[in-house]
Amino acid sequence: MKLTMAFNSQPLHLGRSNESPRPFGFRISDFGFPGRRLVIPAAPRCLVLAALLLLTGPSLNATSTKTENVFLITVDGLRWQEVFGGAEALLMDNQNGGVADTNRLRQMFGRETPVERRAALLPFFWSVIAQQGQLHGNQNKGSTAVLTNGKKFTYPGFNEIFTGFADDRIDKNEKRNNPNVSVLEWLHRKPAFTNRVAGFANWDVHPYILNAGRSGIPVWTGYEKTPTAKRGSRLELVEKLFRDTTPLWPDMNFDSFYLHAAVEYVTEKRPRLVWIAFSETDEWAHESRYDRYLVAARKMDDYVKTLWLTVQSLRGYRGKTTFILTCDHGRGSGPSEWKNHGANVAGAENIWLAVLGPDTPPLGERTNVAPIGQNQIAATLAALVGEDYHAAVPRSGPPIADLLPVAGRTLKNNPAARPR
């Protein structure tokens, strides 16, 4: 909820967010009266304030955010173990990890300590996000992030990310339209976000998760070419390269296509909400290729850096954009179970979350903090742009308070980091 107020003889208007505020008037956006306007005649200051307090009650939140745009970046099946500990020595061989050139892989990612290994694997995470944002999910340091759906595979995980709750009807990875309204669709219905939402997602089922037909949100998969590319544009070139590349899988492709499609679209169209789904990590793990799993994770880190530098170079994004990074599910552990996830795989419920943006206090790697849930991501995303999704959808988890601006917050865990 956003509040703008001043005083003169103008009446008090409670309307929707696409209405231009009158000079020296009042405006409350999305007050719970969709499609309606409430007009209160001019009154002395004290009476107007009294009316406002009665209408809003204790739920009025005057905390403002600097974030105007959010990029949600998902990395399919990337384990918290690699995010916080880097490459696992047990898996960097042929027997457990399908690695032929072990010397080369160890040269790339093998280091003496977990801190060194994770920095070698994910340099942007640990040189930028860990200094300017937050990372949750290192169970070895008392930080737990978990999904709540119990199924521990892709469609249920994405439904939970986008809606804030588990749904037992979502029980297969199939091209079936999601009956639930995602936080992106909920925001897309608001005038401030209409036609300002887009997805670039590496799996041909992803448009169904957002129910693109109903929501009107374009999701570019390379198979579903919406948003459409202009003739002669760089996005059209990405589509041509996509078509001309020999596919390894029937329903997905290489993550690099989705990076470049997103960069071109963002540069040209300037959407406010962007979902980018990278998927190679999960596919290589299922194929028992730990070397390619690690390389895909390292490339993802490069892609996130490229996206961050891109938005920081663009007016309208610089200083106004938050990145939320997470995964749809975890994986098992040990020489065999690292390849798998699902309801019967212990540990596959464990995920991770990283956030970087102007409103998130730079607490770095969180230690000894309360657990967080995958079901809290939707409300957190909305709260960062000043909207109360949890109030609208009580089934959803509440926003993660530590990721939002709070006056007087004491910084912990990262003494070197300072507010920007």
C-alpha cells in the first residue's frame, strides 16, 4: 500500500494506482476497493486524518521502498551445498560424478577451504551479493531455507515460489495450466504493472506454471516465442541461433539463450518484473555429470553478473532494482543421491535464497537466524515494490522481514558491509 498526502481544499480521493494524484490531495493505491473510488469531501486537517486512520486501521504501513523493479532468477535444482561450500571433492571423479578429466575440473573448482571453493564456483555471489545483499540457506551456519510442498520437484516448487502456498493438485511436471494466480499475475492486474511483466524460462512447461494464456504474461521459452521479436532485432537473432543449435534435450535448451533474450528484451522494453529461469544445473545432475553441473552453475553466476551490470547501466533500473535468486528444489547428498530429488529423497527440501537490491540490508551470509520458507518468496517480492500480497492471499507465507527496509535495524553477520 502506498500513501501520498497533503492538505488544501481538495477532496480526499481513495482510488486505484493509475489515477494521477491531484495537487495537494490524497491518494491510496489498491486499497481493497478494486474498480471503485471513494470520495470524501474537503475537511479540516484533523478530520481528514481521523477518517484516514479509521479507514486504514492498524494495517497501514508507511514504510516506503526504493525498489521499482524486481528480477526473479531461478536456478533449477542447484544445491545449497555448492552455493555455500563450492565443489564437493567426493563427486569430482568418474565413479560418483561422471567426470572424465578430473585434473581439469579440480583445477577449475578445487580449493582448500569451502570459502575458497564457493568463491571459485560463484564469484559474483561471493564478491557482490555477499557484500551488498543477503544469502540464506547455509545449514552449517544455522540458516535454513526449505520448501513446504513436500513433493520436491519442479512444478510444485515453482507453484510455491509464485503463489506462496503448496497445492496438492500440482503433482506432475506436465503442460497443465496452473489453476492458481501467481504473484506476478496478481501484480500484472494492477495498472502500474500491466504489460510490464515478462518471463524468459528454459523449459517448455514454464508458460503453464504462470498460466500465460489467462494471465497475459509473455514467457519466452524459445518454443513459445512470446514476447515476439521485432524483425531485424537482436532478440530475433537470439531466436535464430536457438533454432539453428542442435538440441540436447526435447523440452529445454542451453541457458545462454535465455540470458541474451532477457538482456535484449529488458534493454528495449524496460519491464518492471522479470522472471528468468535457468535449468541446465538440474539436467546435468540428472545425467550424472557433476563436471557439467558445476560449469552450468559457474555460467549462471556470470549471467547474473551480466544482468546486474545491464540494469545498473540503464536509467529507470539503476538504484531501483532488486534481484531475488533461488531454486525450485534441492537435491539429495552423497555419491548417488546428489543426482536426484523428489518426495522420497532426504534433503531435497532444502533450498537457498539470495537477494540484492536497494532495500535489502547488506547483512551478507546469514548465520543463526530463523528459518525461512519457499512460500515466503511471493509476498517478499510484492512487498519490495510496496504491495501487500500476503494480506490479499492469506494462504501465502508472510514477507521475509530481514529482506525489507526497517528503521533502526541492527546490522549483523557482515561487519564489513555497510548500508548503501
